[in-house]
Amino acid sequence: PSAYRKGAPGERITFGIADSPIGRALVAETDRGVCALELGDDDAVLEAELRRDFPRAELVRDDRAVRARLAAALE
């Protein structure tokens, strides 16, 4: 929580975006687990929201790396 309040400096966050039954879904994770789950219609908007929430983190899009977490979240 304290890292989140500071914009997550020094954190590496991997995220992916995929189709879901209710639109596009973004899941993001650190080495400690899921840190964000967003739903929307536009990939660019979802990514912008993640960047707004974690402005000081290193964000890496890797749809394949988070595929299992995303599938679990959508279940």
C-alpha cells in the first residue's frame, strides 16, 4: 500500500490485456501477485489508467506472461 501511494517506484509490473465476456480485461502483476484488474472497451485507455495508477513503476506489456492469471481472473 505505501508503494502504491508513492506511484510504485522501482516496481516492475507486467500486464496483459485480452477479451472477456464483458469487454476487454487488463490484469497486472508484480512478483508478489496481482496488483490491478481493469475492465473496459479500449486497450489504450486501460493501459493509460494503469500508468496513471502506477506512474513511477516500470510497466511491461506481456500478454503471454500473464495469460494464466488473466484466465483465472475471468473465471
